[in-house]
Amino acid sequence: MQTFRTELKPRSAPFSIDYQCFMLGIGSCFIENMGSMLSARQLPFLQNPFGIVYNPLSMAQQLATIFSSETPVFFTEKDLVQQNGLWHSLQHHGHFSGENQTLVLHNINENIEKARVFAQKTNRLFLTLGTANTFVWKETDAVVANCHKIPPQYFTPKRLSVAEIVEAFTPVFEKIFLQNPDCRIILTVSPIRHTRDGLVENNRSKAVLLLACEALCQRFSPIYYFPAYELVMDDLRDYRFYERDMIHPNAVAIDYIWQQFSDTFFDKKTKSIIEEVEKINQMRAHRPLHGVDTEGYQKFKKQLDEKVKNALEKYPFLSYELIDFTNL
């Protein structure tokens, strides 16, 4: 029978991901989707300590801060700008912004320190590039991670080149591999389109990112490109796999990418553990329709408790707490 789609078959990566790996993820909201999938299955994962970031230059700067072996340089008052009564960092997502400057800085620096501690044991780095179209803050001539709806006259739009992206990441990756030769990097291009400037601009931007990923993979053998962009654009290739905004992949698409990710990076043992964790998660998500005192639900609770205890005995790196059903 003829196949009516161009299917992208998963290929095993030259390295794996398991429960002994510590993954740091940085990038667009696609990294948040995948990070939620990994964290829900209790794989050690820290995502976006600066918040969601789209452009690779800002990502490289963030990595340089996180993996710095020197005395940490934290953010100070001079690194914040005020707009509409809120203090913002141009290198952070808007959820770090706030009315109290001291609290904003505390939150920013606390997350940096947390990421620096996690980086000491990070051996898998997951980066999702979102766009090559950036904005330069005129006051400092620096590319920003977020404009925070500050009037456009304060910025100059700029599309990064392949060379600029490669040059920004190269010294950071060299330092990471020097500090931890066992570290492996997963590069991907976000399948989420940036349509504000138009589809033509988005496609040109994505083309730059794809070529930059290729160049980085050629330069560094511990880097592997995962084709999330191609899975959505060429394999699924249908608006039924999008949310109502016709921009973001929906749950069906995310699940499909997750399955491809699993087949690419998880070995048989890791998949088996994940399967057990998923079954426990499904049971823990169940809530009684007729109260907790029914005979049927008490039997269900006992089965769940046994599954959790057995899982913790076999896999002590999991972190389950027994549910207090009396409060349901």
C-alpha cells in the first residue's frame, strides 16, 4: 500500500540519555515542552534558568555565565531597565520582571547560582534554537534575549549570520568539553514558526539556524542534531497537528516528537524504567469519584502504594512520596 506521507525514521544517536544523566536545557518554548516530558518521567532536567530564550547569541551568553569557572558575575542594578513600572533584564524572560528591583535581582541571581551548581554535574546539554532574527539594544550595542515591549526605537533589528552563531558558541562549547569531556550536546531547531515578521523572514531565519547547526556538528563530534523541525515541517506536515493559533505544535505532535526522541536517545533499560514511571503517574493522577472510603478505592490505593514501593526499591534514584488520600 502506498504511504501518503514523507516519514522521518528515527536513528539511534551515538550517545544515550538515562537516569544517570543530568540534562540542562536552554532555548525556546519547545525546550519547555520536551523538558516537561523528561521531568514528568523523573529524568534529571533543569530548563531555562534565564527563562525562555529564542536567539542563539543570547543562549551562548547564558551558557558562558552558567559554565564560568571564574568568580561568578551576578546581575546588578545597572543590568536592569525600567518600563511601565516594572524592572526588566534584557537577558531574561519576562517572568523575572517585577516592581521591586531588589526582588528581581534576587530571583535572577538565585537561578544563576542554581544553574551553576547543576552545571557541575551536567553531562547532557539540550539546546533549541528558535530564531536568527534578533534585536540590538542601541545603548550598549548588544543583542538582547527579550525586548519586554519596550518601544522599538530603542532597538535595531538584526539577523544573525551562520558565522556569528558558530563563533558565539565555539569558545563556550570548547570550555564545556574541557571541563567535562563526557558532556554531549543535542542541538535542534524549534519547529515553532516566528511569523511576526512574515513567513518569508521566518524561513530565512530557520535556514540560518539549520546551517549553523550543521556547521557546529561538523566542528564538534560530541554534538548531535535532533530533527524536531523536520519532524513537524516534513513528517507531520498538516495543520491538524497544530494548536488553534496555527503556530504551536499541539499535544499530538509533541507526543510524536517525544516518541522519536525516545527512540533516538533511550536504550531498552531506560525505556523500561520510563514505562513503569508512566504507569505510576497515570495511577497517581486518578481521583476517586465516590470518595476514598469505598472498598474499590482502598484496593486501588493499596495497589498504587505497592507499585511505588517496588519502583523505589528497584530504582532508588526516583523520588516518589505516597499520596495523602485523606485530603482528596
